[in-house]
Amino acid sequence: MIKFLLKGILRDKSRSLLPVVVVSLGVFLTVFMSGWMKGVFGDMIDMNANYTMGHVKVMTRAYADNEAQIPNDLALLEVSELINQLSADYPDMEWVRRIQFGGLLDVPDKNGETRAQGPAAGRAVDLLSPDSKEAERLNIPKSIVKGQMPQSPGEVLISDEFAERFDVNIGDEISILGSTMYGSMVVPTFKVAGTLNFGMAMLDRGAIIMDITDAEMAFDMTDAAGEVLGYFKSGLYDDEQALIVRDAFNQKHSDTDDEFAPIMQRLRDEPSLKQYLNMADNMSAMMVMIFVIAMSIVLWNTGLLGGLRRYTEYGVRLALGEEKSHIFRTIIYEAMIIGSIGSIVGSIFGIAVSYYLQENGIDFSALMENVTMMMPTVYRAKVTPELFYIGFIPGLLAMTLGNALAGYAIYKRKTAQLFKELEV
Amino acid sequence: MVCFCTLTYAQAASEIMQKIDKNMSSDNRIVESSMTIHGRRNSRTITSISYTVGTEKSFTEYLSPAREKGTKMLKLDDKLWTYYPANDRIVQISGHMLRQSVMGSDLSYEDIMDDRKLSDVYDAETESEEVIDGRAIKVLKLSAKVDDAAYETRRLWVDTEYYLPIKEELYAKSGQLLKRTTLSDFKKIDGRWFPMKLNFKDVLKQGQGTDWEIISIEFNGEIPEYIFTKGALKK
Amino acid sequence: MLAFNLAYKNLLGAGLRTWLNVSVLSLAFVLIVFYNAMIDGWNRQSRDDTQDWEIAQGQYWHPDYEKYDVYSLNDAHQQLSEQTQQIVDKGVLVPELIQQATIYPQGRMQSVLLRGIPKEQEVLKLPTDCLLSPNKPNVAIIGKRMAKAAKLQKGDAVLLRWRDKNGTFDARQFTIAAVFNCDVAEADQGQFYVDYQLMQEMMGFTNEATLLVSKLEQNPTIDHWTFQSADRLLKELDDLINSERISGMIIQMILLMIALLAIFDTQVLSIFRRKKEIGTYIALGLTRQQVVGIFTIEGAMHSLLAALLGAIYGIPFFIWVNSIGINFGSADMGITIAEKVYPYYSLRLVVLSVIVVLVSSTIVSYIPARKIAYLKPTDALKGK
């Protein structure tokens, strides 16, 4: 029977094309919308996770107490061992080390003497390991204005604004007047591989990005790191899991008075972020719900219309002696087939577009002229597991429900009346 | 009568101060020293040799540990340059950076650079006399007579035999204690007494302060003029 | 008029289907109004807050003052001229002196910006009256973020160390007279407020300021001071909020599209099913264009009904939201956002939304209705 129905659907365009188009379009919009919402609401959270917090973050207790001052003298030691342990304990997480540092960016003249100086805010991440995701995580490749990513040790990226102000070109040498984790003053020199602009004043002011091994060398931090960040390999923040990991880790390191013992925080422990996360959760859940409801109503309507337009056909079929229940069942089956086709097509398109926008984003900078933004001008959608089923709720259920409601009219009336009413 | 007394007292105090200057300051000295910085985690010791002429010129070269070896510092008047051999760079330290601590110690660059004689900056008066560890100590209160003294008042606990302070406290204008220096291990070198051990402590900060120990000191040694040039930094 | 009457009756006659369409459209409508009102509300509140707490109607800066450059800050101050002082005395300008200093809460060292602001000023909302303390000579006020970072509370004492104009160290215990709660991070983070006169005495200055905060919108030029208008100082905030507006627009557009899809679908079906009716209209002497008009109006009328329906549940909803506000938490991300945002509904916003919905629904109603123009009246009468 399904074969028969399929043939009918395929051959009768009025039965198939429009409903399928409408359902696909509707499902597409719902799926894309959910992906978009997740992306936009997740932006700020992701930014926090990617730049500063990780999904979970390990520091020494002393470092955590004075985090704002970036006290590298209180950094974690024997980090490789710690990371090995963490990777073994939590294999579904990726662990990365980060070093932040402050100091003065010093531009030499041709004699190696100071030509210009400005405050620096540095960040060292793993840029050079072939399988490192850190550069993407910090959105570095896309933030480069001039030049390119550092390719070898000793190459750094500096803020475009600084480069412009002090006339620093790609390939020039710059030094950082900073101190080692033991307090010695050092002036490591690096080659500028490129300039970058994150589009956020907070991040861009005096920014220097370098590879973690360069920072280890420069600041005498071999096998040390200010922070070890953990990211779920899925890329998504899972609060429950983070809580479990945090509690287990802290439990393990709780039996000591050592102020340099490691302590773990999860993303949601950041108090301001907690409220935002809660709000974003609620808001996006609410929005998605409104969408699903709206879409359901629309598709229900489509189903209803689809049923209504075929009253004549039903009249004829009844006249031919077909059972009411049989007709009703075929209506439902058809609706389910159309709903499924539409939902699948719509979901595919919705996920595809969401994925495209997750990878590429939409750049709104053209709409915002001369902007010194604190927020990215590139918006991204996000593909979450939810997207794979959320479209089926309005697509399949509402479509079927609408058809069922339209088909219900068949039961309500006596066959004779139906003939009349159904304009046979 | 009272007036006369305080006057002689003050005279005595300024004499003491001048005698301290005579011990501590010199037109020319070469010092090899070690600085031990107590961090929250561990301590490190840095050795260096410095050549100083008057109060305006000073040249320091770090000798150890390996990391600091070859790092040089040149002070001319109120300017300061540092040289880093690892990448052959001369960096000027100016303005805001001068207030930073030197190598993580409790001393700032400014503290090191301000090398004026006490009697050039302060008026002294004797506050009290004490006996500490069986030695006669006079407590001197120094008040700035110039505008640009970093510390408006100081208090010196002076050993009246050696004319060296065993302790010095530096105060803010308000009278708030900011820093404390403890001096010990006095030795006679070239006819003057000199403390071989010093401990500097920023009392507002936690920690044990910074120990400074003199390995050798030579007054009126031969210091070639060329080392007080930027060119010498790279040699 | 006939067209309207017909359209209205037809629509109501269609019953459930119409109401389904209308309810979706009204949802889109309410969401558009709500979202934009929320952004407007945020924008207004943030602007108002920033103006109330930090910049008022603009600031006159010392020519060397750069907000984020701590290196040049200490030298960026100058004496107020007699003429300027007269304006200050009128209560129109509030001088602020800003210098770097260090506080030592519990033996930890923390850099702060020491800000001297007249305790009698009434231009900014800062509770400067708390700086008036006959009992304690040295009092300061700080914001909640600063209080948290330095682990300080009202009534606590903290040592402040600074250097006067000659570079001489000075340090005093300050009592925190008040911890104020404001949404403007820049007026709070790392800022330590003391009385202007007290700070002059602390630094050894006579009536020197880094910047002047202006109360009035008309701002004459003052020699040796660079005027920064409120709009200019608020630019970064405006940009940020606009970016939120744009990202929201996509969501609204999609929702509107869904609603329009429903109308479009309904229109297509109406025209398919009601050919006899169309034939009858033409037979009765209506031109085809008039018939197209009837059907277009019928479709477009969804939007009017949607506006009405939206108003019925939207207005109570809006009123309810405004009574409680939307809690954004103290989202401290360097962005000025009120703890509770109250959406702001302007007439312009509502009218604009109605027009957008009306125009777009008219367009989608018209597109399928165009088909009518090609129908032969005879075929139409037969329902073909």
C-alpha cells in the first residue's frame, strides 16, 4: 500500500509538491533557526570558554586567588605529568596549556636600542603542534590582518593597532620586556609573523600571541603553565559532566594545605557567566519552543489544507465503497510520508546551512561601518545534536495531526451527506 | 636653654648622618654582591658586579645564574638602560617601568637609582638613645629638606661606634611605614665601616624581603670612563 | 469597501484555518516588537547608566589624557582657569583628577586609578556625599566589582599608597564609606574614588583636574580642554548594541517568514478551491483586478487580525515583563548592561512593525492572487 501511496504522491503534484515544499521549508527554517540561536547565544559563552575559561580550568590555588594579576610565579609546575594524568582520567576531554603574561612591547631600532614601547598583554598557546586546535579555538587564522600564522619557533603575532601605531612591519623584530616566573627580567626577541585584530578592544589592546614553547623558553617556564584548560572533545560545554570532572578532581587534591596544589573550576563557576548561561539557556529554549509551536501551527494548517482540497476525492472513494477507516488510514500514511520526506529534506538543508554558517559565519561588518567592536561582527550558527530531530516535531507530527484533523471530518458525517457536501 | 640643647642635639644628629654618609657613600666603588630574593615558592640568588662613580653613573653586570649572566645595566643621571646578551638588545627603562621591582625583589629601579647622600636630602634629629644587643644605638629621625625625596621621613638606628645604621625605616608623608632595611655584618674596608649584609623589606607586601650580601667591595679602585657609555653595554 | 467587507467575512468564515494563520503571524509580530523593545530598552538603560555614572553630557579632556593609557595618565592634569572654575561653581562642570595609585588589601598589591571627585557634585550618580565624613578624614567609595576584586566591604580600611607631584611616597589608611552598585563596569573596575579637595591636598596640587564632566548638552569650547561628546564616548556601546540588533533581526525574519509561508499556502489553496467564487465575482461585473484585490486584501487582513490578536495577549505580556524586568544577572563582561533590562516600546517601533508585517503579508497574498488575472471567467465558473 505504501508503494501505491508513494506513486500517488509522486504523480499528483498538487498532493506532493506543494506540501513537501512547505514542510521542507518550514522544517528547514526551524532547524536553521535553532542552530542560529544556539550559535548566537553560545557566542559569548564560547568566547569565554575559548579565550579564558575553558570548559574546565586548572590552576594552583594561589594563582586562582590572584588570577586578575596573572601571577606566573604561582604557575602550575610539572604540567606534562598533570596533563597526562588528566588525559588518562578523562579521555573524552582535550587538555591544553596556556600562559598569559604582561609586560612592555619594545620595538628596537637598527642598533638594537629602544625605538618605541607600549603595554603588552600576551597569550601563549600551542600554535605549532600539527594537531593543535588552539589557533582555531582563538579564531586566530581569521583574525589575521597582515602576514600569516607563525610557522616556526620565535615567530609571534601582534595587535594590528600596535603595529600601525609604531610602524612595525611583518618580519621586523620586537622584544617583550617581561619577567620570568622566578622574577628575573627578560627581554626575549621575536619576529613578527603577522598582525591581528580580534575585533574586541579588550583582547586587542597590546595583544601578542606566541607559541607555548616560545613562552616556556622566554619566561623560564619549562613544563610550567599558568593555566591548564580542558575542553570536551565534542566541542560542546556539558555542564553536568564538567561538574563531575571538577568535583572528582578537586576531591583528589583536597587533602593538602599546599597553596600550589591544583584546583579545578568549570565554566559555569564563573559567577557572572553562570547567570548569563542560565539566561541564555532559558531564552534559547523559549525561542526554540515558540518556533516549534509556530511551525507546527503552519504545518498543521498545511496538512489541514491538504486534506480539505481532497474532499472531492474522498467523496468519490466513499462512493466506490471504500471503508472510512481505510481512507482515513491512507490519509495518515500519506501525511506521514510527506512529513518524513519534508522533514528529512528540510533537516538536511537546515543542518547544511547551519554547518556552513558554523564554519564560515556571516560577516556583518559591512553593515557596521568604522566599528571598534567588543563583539565579533561575524555571526555563526552551531550544529548541535538537537538539530537532527527538532525539525521532525513540527514536520512530521504537525503535518500528520493536521491531516488527521481534516480527515476526521469523514467520520463526522454520514456517507450520504458526505456525497452532497463533498460536491460529488 | 632648651633651645640651645635641641640645637646641639640636631648638630650631633647631622654629624652622625654625615659620618654615615662618609661610610656608605663614596666617589668611586666597585662592589661584587649577591642578591637573594625570597619568592612565595623558592628563593634565588643573583650575583653581580657594579661600578659606581659619584651618584650619577653606575654600571652593573650580572654574573650568575646562567640565565642572568651577561645582562648589564647602565645608569646615567635619571636614565636607565639594560642590555640583554641573549638577543643583543638594549632596552631603555623609563617612566612607569622604573617603579617596577628589580628582578622580583623588594627593590624598585628607582630605589636603586636614588643614590644621593643622606645629608643632601635630609635634615636629621636624634629621637632617642637605646641599647640593643649591648651596643649603644642612637635613633635618628630624618626629614626631607628637598621636594623630590621619595620618602619624606626615615628613621635610622645608628650604632654609635661604627656610625652605621643597623636598621632603617622609610616612611610615607603620612608617617605610614613603607619599607624596612636591616644592616649587619659590619666590616672595616679601606678605613671605613661598611655593612656586608642587608635585608630590604617592603612592609606592605607579604614575604621575607630581599637579602643583599656583599662579596667584595673596593673603594677608589680604577674604573675606566668608557664603561659608562651605551657602547660598553654590548662589550 | 466591498472588498474589505468580503475579505473580512471570508476570513472569519474560514474559521480555524484563519485563526491558525493569524496566531502564528501574531507570534511573529509580538516577538519582533518584544525583541526590538528589549534592545531599545537595553540601549537606553545602558546609555542612561553610562551617562549617569560616568560621562553625563560629555567630558572635557586634558589634551594628553588617553583613557586606556596608564603610561601617560600621571602627567595628564592641569589647573582650572578662573573662568573654568566659575562654570564649575555653577554646578555645570564636575572636575575629576585621576592618578595611579596602589592599594594593599591584606598584603596583596593592587593597582588602582585614584579618582578625585568633588563630594558635593550632583551631576553623576556616584554617592559622593558619602565622602563627606566629619569623623574620619580619609574615606573612599568603590563599586561592587572593585569591592569584590579587592575583597573589601563597606567599613573596611585599606592602605592606599601614591606618589605626590614630586614623586614622594605617601600612604594612608582609607575607610570604605560606601560600595555602590552600578552597571557601568568602567566606572567601577579598578577605580578608587576620593574627594576632589582631599586628593588635591594628597597630590600637592591646587585645583588641577584630568577631565571635566559636563552636565549640559550645549558645550562651549574651553581653552586647553578637548571636548568629547556623549555620543562619541558612547560609540562603542552603541556599536555593540547594534550588533545584537542585527543578530536578532535574523531570528525575527525567519519567524516572519514562517508566518508568511502559512499565508502564502492558504492563499494558494483558496484560489485553487474558490474558482467558482472567482467566476461568480467576474460574472457579477467585477474586473479581474478587483478580484485580485479582494483576495490580496483577504490575505493581508491576516496581518491586521494578527496585530489585534497580538495586542490582546501581547500587551498584558509586555506589561508583565516590564513590571519584573528581564534579569541579565550582573553579566560582568566589561559590557554595560543593567542587571534588569526593561523593554522600551516606542510608538515608532510598533508602527514600524505593523507596517513591515502588513506590507510583507500583502506581498505574499498578492503573488498567488495574480493567477486570477489569467483565469477565464467561464472556466472559473465551472470551477476549473
